[in-house]
Amino acid sequence: MGKSMIIYVVGVSAIVGYALLTMGRTSASSMDTYAEYYSRTMAHNLAIAGANIGTQRCLNDTSYNTNTLNTAFAGGSFDVYVIKSGDTTRIRSISHLPIHFYSFRQSRWINEARDTVEAVIKIVSFSKYSWFTDQEKNGYVGSPFRGGDDWKITGDSVWGLAHTNGRFNLGGRPYFHDKVTATNSPQLMTVGGVRAPIYNGGYQWGVTVPRSAANLTNLLTTASGSGGLLNNTGNDVALTFINDGRVAVKIPPTTGSIRNDTANITSLAPSGVVAVSGGDIRIKGTYRGRITVVALKGSNANKGNVWLDGNGIAAFDNPRSNSASTDMMGIVAERNAFITRDNSRSEQSVFNIQAAVYCHEGELTAQDFWNIGKHGRVSLFGGVTQKTAGSLGTFGGSGKLTGMDYSIRHDPRFLTAAPPGYPKATKYELVSWYEK
Amino acid sequence: MAVILDMIGSVLISGYVILLILRINFNMSSASDSATTNLGIQESLVDAMSSVESDFRLAGFNVPDPKNSIAIADSQRIRIRVDLDNNNTVDSVEWYVGAPLAKYTDRQVRILYRRVNNGTPLGIAYGVTTFKLKYFDQDGIQTSVLSMISVIEVSIAVSSTYKIADQIDPTQQGYASAFWRQTRLSSRNIKRHG
């Protein structure tokens, strides 16, 4: 009996020992699951911290290009690499978290957790904005409304990104389809008992996007370097775009005494930029291809305007119906872009602009908008970037009094592409953030 | 006589020891089963939530208009747009739970699926009893407007498909379960300007 008892005791001990060992391994596996998740999360957060720091440095200083290696943080470290390529900079952050545990799932010792986060920042083109101003005030010299606040009220809508380096003036319930940014929070006004703008794509205040005059110098350089500088002697230029890819050039617009011919867009502006310095440009018609039309003041302070004549300027391959259209135009005026007064227009008239419009010192406006009849509607498919908020008409309690209605729809192609040489911001902007 | 008594005594003692061993074995098996099951659902939950976190944090990556980063936002289904493999092609990733499995009649047990580009859905977690999504705008207000979604709250509970013994009181039985909630899941790509 004594011998059998020993066998029993040894047997029981072996069984219990094995069971306890199995349970111990299960418990360890449970801890392993927790440790793995913890270390992965910590490594991920470390990589994010590195990417945040690197991105912020680059956003604050566009010339920053220093790799920061082996920065100790929160029990680990991260390496931040700054990789520049043209207007784009990549900030790659790789974290290292020293750990030491045996992973039953991976059947190996784990000594380090790593993760990578990559941010891409870019100098973006102003064409991405549907509506951009430095200040939300009327700036038409000679207009009785000059200096008055521009208000967006119930019934108004902005489709596409909207920004002002001032503050928006919003009455009632205007609608912003896409994200709205501004340097200052908006001035709100109650209209019809309502004081609630709709920011469908969100909003952010405290954002300032400076505009540099260097953009204009660059455009002049590009145009003159490729034969695209049409005139710099103080004469105005008229360009009538023909829907076969050609453009009729007339200098001056009234007589054509200096130049009066027709050329392909590609030969007139090999770089895609056609410019006038010291004069105005008048444009109309249907364009084909990619081109940016530029009017600069030069030595003539009153020049540098673009005049939109006729029924406007439209693309041959309509980008409204074909988002893959390769026809794309930029209109850049150092001063203003005017919709030329045409008293033959009626309330049923539609004036088309299919382009990104940029006015450095002025605005996109309708000539004498306060002093004309009801001239229909302006349909802008693209976007406008201007110093002041150009008006197209006057409005009262009963609706429009004079001028034109405004309809702006953003061309989605401009989110990722821009007309040749189109002005760019001077600061980086985050365009993508890759983390897994 | 003494031998017979020894034999009877030895049979009684050995019987008692055998019963003891069987009892220990039963308890050990229950405890082991319970621990293994708990471990299984924990691992299943960690794998599922890691995948969810990874996808949601990437939402809107390389999508030209970040406003379009989320295509469907229901309480139990979400479809996000993202360039998953960083090849400048926007993919769609959908997370949802399937219908309750018919063989579990006493409660709703489902499978959590992940589907890429309308391909074949891949079951990510089995035994999902809760998969709830809530959406908030940048001010922390709950919203159902896709373009205004800035933060996502995700809750997942995974449970065993069979009952196990309670680890403290083996006479009681219940389902092993694990729960995870991420209350501030957001993507930088959604918040960027455009």
C-alpha cells in the first residue's frame, strides 16, 4: 500500500504540475497579448510625436530640412527625416521602443517595437480655393460701396474651400459646402431670428495664408522666358480664344495696328503663360488646352487688369460635365478682373467663366455694377482669389436691384492640379498623413 | 484478516484518491478551458480593434477632397475612402457586422466583416455581440452629416460562442467576453484643409 501511495502522490503531482504549467502559459499568453498591444500603441504614439514635431517645424519654416535622429522621448526614441522634393516635403518619423518579452504568438523574444508615420506637406496653389479674400470688404475704386463689409446671408452658398485673411461677415444661415478657414472668427448677425451659418465641411479660425507678390514676378519671368510676354510697352491686348486651340491676338484691341493675327495657344505661350506688362488684357471665347493669362501693371499704375468680354470665357471640353477635361485656364490680374459692362445683357443672360481667377491687389467684379440694369447671372466654374470681396450687383429687400447674380462652383480638378504658373501660397499645408 | 483489511483500506483510500484526481482534473480542465477561451476572445478583440484603428486613422489618405472621406456612416456600418496601398488610387473600406448567426438562439452573435473595394468580405472577428459606431463633428456634437464627421467612437464586444465555467465559482457558467471602446478615433486626413 505504501508503494502504491507513493505512485499515486507522484502521479497526482505530475498531473497537477502539468495542468498548472499549461494554465501558466495561457496566463502568460494573455499578458503577451496585452504587452504586444501596449508596446505597439506606445511605439505608434512615439512615431506620431516625432511626425508632429517634424511637421510643425517645417510648417513654421519652409527652409527647414534637418533630420533629427535618436530623440529620446517617453521611454523610447524617434528619428525624424525631412525629405524635400520641389513644392512637396515628406516628414518620416520612425519610433524605437525598447521592450523585452517573449511573444508566445510569435514564438520569439521581442526586444524593440517600431512604427512609422509619414506626413506630406506641400506649397499649394490658390486655385484650390473657391473663394479667397484678404478682407471681406468691397474694394471697387469709385464705387459708393467701397470699404463696406461684404455679407453672406441666408440663401447665399459657397461651394468649395473658402478662406479670408480677415473675418467673414455672416448673417442668418449662409451655407458653406466645404471647409471654411479664416484668420479671425466670423462676425455674425441675426437675420430672421436665425444666427447659425452652416459649415458643412467644418471650419477653422486662426489660419492665415499670405499672398506673395513674388508669384507675379515668377509669372513674368516664365512668360518672357518662353516668348509669352505679348507686350510691355503700355498697350492693351485682346485675346479671342477660338475653340480649335487657336487664339486671335489684337494689339491694341481697338485697331490691331501693332499686332493682329491668330496663333496656336501652344506656340503663343509655350510655357502655358501669356502675359502683358504695363497694359490690360481683354479676353473672351472658348479655349482649348492649358493656359494662364496674366496682366501686370509694369510701370503703369492704372493697368494690370483683365477684362472679360462678350459672353465670358469657357473651356472647349466642359469641366462641369467632364472632370477629366484637360482644358484649364488661369486668369491673373495684378489689379482687377472686370466683367465688361454690356448693356445688351438682360436678366436672362448668363456670363460664363470657367477658370481660376486671381486678383493680387483688387477683385473680380462687374464694371459699374451699381449703375447698370439687371444683367443676369455670372456662372463661375473654378474659383476666385482676390484681395477684396468683389461684388457683382446690389440687392435690397425685394431682391436684386442692379448688376448680376453670383454663382460659384468649384472645379474639383483644382484640388490636385492648377493652371500653368498659377500663384501659390508661401507656406506649407498638410496634404496627407500616413499612419497604420 | 489483516491482509483483507489492508486491501479494503487500500481500495477505499485509492478510490478516494482517484475521485480526488478526477475532481482536480475537472477543475483544472474548467479553469484551463476558461483561461484559454478568455485568451482567445482577447486576442480576437485585439486583432479586430487593431485593424479598425489602422483603417480609421488612415481615412481620407490621398483622397483629393477630404470631405468625401466617409461614404457610409451608420450605427453598425461604415465605409471610408482611403488610398490603402499608397498607390494614388482611392480605395473603399467597409466595416460592418453580419446578421445574427442562426445557431445561437439565446443571444445575437455576429461576425465582424471588413470589405475592400466591394470585394469578398473578410471575417475579422467571430462572436461579436456589439459593434456600435457614433460620429461627432469637430465641436464634439453627434452628427450624421458625412462631411462634418471629425471623430468616431467605436465600441466592440466579443464573446465566446459557448459557456465556460466561472473561474471563481466553477459551479456557475457563463460566456467569456471582452469589450473595447475607442472614444476619440480621428484621422488627420479628414481634418486637413483640402
